[in-house]
Amino acid sequence: MNGNKRADIKIGSEVKIVQKHDQRTGKLTEGIVEKILTNSPNHPHGIKVRLDNGLVGRVKEIIN
């Protein structure tokens, strides 16, 4: 599942994000969602979240 819809992402979900500095390479970082930062119901580049380790990025894939 991709991370374009806010309703699909829950706090505590395991996701893969792309950080701002990794957007060109497309390198994904895995982690647990701590906070959802995007307020709109959907976003074409992925919903922005903060992971439990403090990293911020846009969700590209929802693992569970």
C-alpha cells in the first residue's frame, strides 16, 4: 500500500519513508510512525510523518 492517503496511516504503523535528502536516490528508511505531520487527507508525494527515531519523511510504503 502506498502512503498517499492519510486515512491509511496510523500512529504505530510500520512504514518506509523517503527523507528530503534521499529524494533523488529514492533510498527508503524503515520505521514506526510517531506523528503524522500532513494535515490534508491525501498528498501526491506521500503523507509526511515523524518516525519514533526522530526522522521525518514522506511515506512511500505501508508495511503493516
